[in-house]
Amino acid sequence: MSGPPFGVIRSLRRGGHVLLLAAFVAFLAFPFYWMAITTFKSTRDLIDTTHNPFLFGAPPTLNNLRVLFFQTDFGRWIMNTIEVGVLVTLITLVLAVPAGYALARLSGRWGHRLGIAIFLTYLIPPTILTEPQKIVRSPSASLA
């Protein structure tokens, strides 16, 4: 007895891969679709539970964009975000480049041990590192 031809198996595998890829793309693209559709919906259409949330129940509107750009400090918020991002990047580079150079030049037994210790520190979840600080800083913590 022989199984199905090789070409059939190959096309089924390819179809499965395409289907899996399409599912991932749809899953990852959905938040962007949701943001785009809610941008152009009216407030009444967003609140109304009788309408399909994935479609427009009322005609699209630009009112939400008008409120965002003209009735809020959106421009200031964007500039603050850019400023903080640039400053954090510069501070990180100023501190990390010399430290990386020093670690790269460090050789011998201590350099190897320090490199492993730094690597193992990255494996510890940040919540485990911050939990003792929360306990110590809480008002109910007593040292007695």
C-alpha cells in the first residue's frame, strides 16, 4: 500500500503554513484595525450596544481627531515623549559604552566571573528584584 502522492502532502503542508501565518497576521493586525475603526466612529456609535462593534453603525466622523489635535495638549505630549526617549537613549549610551568597553577589556578569572554574574542577573525577572524594596518601603513593614 502506498500513501498519498508527495505533491499532495507538500501542498497540504504549505496550506497549513499559510493558514497559520494568516492567523498570526490577523491576530497581530487586529489592534491596529480596532484603533483605526474607533478613530472614525462617533461617541454614540461606540457606546451603542445594538450596533456591531466591528462595523460603522453611523457615518464615519473626524470629530475624535478634531478633539485630539485642537482640544488637548497632544502636541506637547508627543514632544515630551520624544524628549524623554532621546534623553534616555543618550544617557544609556554615555553610561553603557564605557562600561561595555571596560568589561570587554577585563580578562582573566575575574573578568569571566563578572561576565557570568552580569548574564545571570539578566535572567532574574525584574519583579523578583523589586519585591523586597516594596516590602521594606511599605508603611506596615516593621523592623522589630
